[in-house]
Amino acid sequence: MIECRSLSYSSEKKQILSEINLTAINGEITVLLGPNGSGKTSLLHCISGIINSKKNLFGDILIDGINSTKYNTRGRSKILSLLPQTLPSLQITVSELVSYGRSPYIGHFGKLSDNDKKTVNNVIDRVSMTEFYDTPVSCLSGGERQLAFFAMLVAQNTGNVLLDEPTSSLDEKHRSKIFDTVYELKKENKTIIIILHDITEAVRLADKICVLDNGRSVFYGTPEQFVSSDVPEKIFGVVPYKCLHDGKEKVFFSRKL
Amino acid sequence: MATNKSSKVNVPILFSFSILIFISVFAASIFIGSVHISFWDVIDGLMGKGDNAVIIRSLRVPRAIGSVICGAALATAGLLLQSATSNELCAPNIIGINSGAGFAVMVLTCFFPNAHYMLSPISFIGALCATAIVMGISVSNKNTFTRSGIVLSGVAVSAFFSAGVSFLSLRFPDALPSYTAFSVGGLSGVYFEDILPVIAPILILILFSFLISQKLNLLYLGDESAMSLGVNTKRLRVIVIIIAAALSALSVSFAGLIGFVGLIVPHISRRIAGHDNRILIPLSALIGGTLVTLADILGRVVFAPGEIPCGIFLSALGAPFFLFLLISRRGGSRT
């Protein structure tokens, strides 16, 4: 469970986040929406401890009920994982990359136990990357690389998961693979906060939606409340419409004319 | 479909082979020199018998040990810096080691020309002070405490100290010969009393580097992922740069400014063994030690009885070899 209480963060020149209140509970997916530069990634960085400036960060972040300042970096890595937006191309293989996900639990030399190896193999199977087991990450396409890093995060097996635009460069097949796995993580009672740009996808995936604009939280509620509010139109310039898709009524958004 | 499969290196064979070459070169350094001494006379000399005992035990053995630890220290320092800054052009001289040590030696030779016994400690202090300034600038500001910020701070501080050296060389031209001898770098005249104080610290620092090698591997993932996996990236970077500075400063204190080892050896090691620092750190130490010892042997025998400092040999042979590596480099970079 992740709680932000009156969280504010400013850089030297600009207020990045103002009085953010957010509660993401176990077994729920919270989607962060907002225009570019609205503070979504900064919020994830504050929660994950990447931004930890005592001078510029105010308010409280509680992870599993404990103030995040009480955790050291290694302790936090056992309860919270982050998939960043920018992922480097590496010479290491996919299996090595995924095995890095076990780092918080193993010793100095990164030697994996049999259980860790089993976890790594299971995760690679789970995201359908078995054929890339010994392939260097640098030889993967952008989407496959994103999937490989996502697999590393799944191998980390933390109760709280932060995903910063995990499907930004993925095709439909890889996108559904990630969303399927995110659903499975939800069923495993994990707390998931995910940044998305696609509003339609956000409404389908989310249990809660938080919309940021200029560093302020302008909406926090269920997808149904989001659809019936004026937030889509005011912030994103789109309006919802419903249509039948595979026999079910689904919500889509179109640009307001 | 997978387009490329990784070819994994056989670690035991790699290290057996490297250790074999290392031992051979180390032994050659004792057996070969500007004065020809027969095989059995060298053996006798090692036992303390015969006329050549002084040459073998007091000159060649400390020189061989000195070249090994100097090469190992510089190569490990280079690898650590390249890993910490994700910059494959980074080497000990980039973080101000050479310029700091050079400036300190220049000050010593200008103002205390007879204090030769202070050369080692003053170069060590100069090297560490320059690095401390670079780190101070880097850590004090979040704009400079980045991978490129550390390198750029180092370049600026190096330029400042180089200007100091140039200024002093104009004002005190008599000090230039001593400074030049130091700046070329070499192992001639290295005795046990020079290397005994530095052997243990260098070995301990290399061992410690090995202990943090897996954390260095995680830095390849980028700071965000590395922090998410439990690495305090800022602290790790500071520790790594301090270790690299100490290793380089210890080496500079008895061997002068030997260039290129810290840059070229990590590249050779990566070409052989990939990007795993758990393998690269001991391998770079072995290759660095072997390479400096080999350059020292060549410096002694090619123009015998005259001698060329191994620093000149390393740069003269290292530069074309480095270019060859760059040109024939397989696709892709580390990060």
C-alpha cells in the first residue's frame, strides 16, 4: 500500500508537485494521467526514493504503512520496484537482466540460488521471452527491451509496483502481454501505480484514476467517476462515448470537435 | 526471433590463460634486463648467491613487483571510473590525478629542489587533493553530480593544474628536467622501500573493488533502475571514485605518470570477457599488471644498455593498438 499525504516538491525554479494526496491500496491498479510535464514521473520518483531531497520535498509518503524515509535503499528495493521510462540498451543477455531483479535478495557477488534461478526462468516464460533467453538486450527491438525490463521488475517480486509508461513503444501484442501480467500482479494483491498516456486504456485498466495538471491533483476517483466528470474534456480536450465492442459496452474517447 | 545469441566466455579457462601469461611475463621481467645474466645465475641471485644477487634481488625483483602492482592499480582504477561514469573514455587522468600529482611535483622541484625524498608522498597528496577538488565540485551541486558532470569537473580542474605547471615551468626552467622525468613515468630506480608501503593498500583496494563489482553491474541499468534494485547510486559513485583515486595516487607515488593503462586495459578486458565487472575487475588487474611489466621489459631491452621509460613505450604502442580496437570494434556500446 502506498499513501502520499500533502506531498509537495519543488526544484530551484519551479513548483513540480503541490499538495498531492493519493492512496493506492493492495490489489488495485492506480493509473496516473496528465499532460506532459504535469508531474507524473516526478511523483513516481518521489515515491520510489529517487527524489529524496529534504530541502525541496514536503509531506509524507507511506509505503506499507511506514514512512518511506525509514527505509534505506536496499530495504526499499524489497518492497517497492520501479520500471523507469528510459531504458538503456545493454550488452548483457535477457536472462542476466532479469536475474538482476533478484539483486535485493542476494549477496555481494550476485550469485543466484536455485530458487532465484527458477523465479527468473518462470518470469521469462511468463512474459513469453523464452526465445530471447540468451539474446543481448542491445539486439532486442525497443518493445522487446521494454518487455525484458518489465520482466526484471516482475522478478523483483515486490508488493508495490511503479510503472512509468510501460507500454509507450509497444505494439498491440506486447502491450496486451504487459497488461495481462499487470492484471496477474493485481490478483497477487500487489499495489500498482502506473503512468499511461492512453485515456481509453487507463479507464479499462484502472481501479482508481489520479489526474495531475501543473503538479496538482485535479481528479482522484474511479474510472466511472472520471468518465462522467468534466476532467477528460477540460484537461485532455476529449469527450467519452460508449459503443458495443465484442458484445460489451465499452468507453472510448474522441477529440472534441 | 532472436537475432543474436550471446557468446559466453569460459571464465576458468580465461583466468588460467591470463594467469599463465602474467606469471611468464613476471618471470621474464626478472630474467631479462639490460645486463645479460644467465638463467642459472638469476636463480642463484634469487637465492642470494653469486655476484648478481644485488642486481636480481634489489633491482629486478622490486621493479617487477612494482610494474605489476602499478599496472593492476591503474587498470582497476580506469575500469572503476569508466563504470561509475558510464564513459568509456574516462581514465585516472580525467579526474585530475595526473595534473594534481604533476602540479605538486612541480611545486616541490621549484621551491624545494633538494627534497627528492618527498617526491612520492607529495605526488600522492597532489593526486588525492586534485580528486578531492573534483569530487567537492561534483557533490556540492546536483547539476555537476552527474556522470558527465564528474568528467567535466575533472577536465576543468586538470586544465587549471596544467596551467599551474606551465606557469611554474616558465618561471623555474631548471625544475623542468625533474618534472619531465616524473611526468613520463617509469619504473627505473624503484626499490623495495618505494613499493612496500603501497602493496597492501593497492591489493586491499582491488579486493574491495571486486566486492562491489555486482553493484557496479547494476549501474549499467541507469540510476533509476539501479536505485530501484537497492543500489545507493550516489554513494556508490563517490566510493568508486575515491577507490580509483587512491589506486591511481598510490601508483603515481612510485611510478610517475604512466598514461594509457587506465584507458586501454578496461577496453581490452571488455573485448575479451564482456561487461560483467565481477570478471572484468580481476581480469583488468591481471592484464594491466602484465602489460606494464611487458612494456618495462621492452623499455629495458630494445635500446639496451640505454633505457626507455615504460610510460613512453605504453603510449607509443598503446595508442595504435587502441585505435585498432576502436576500428575493429564490434557493434553496440555498453549502455
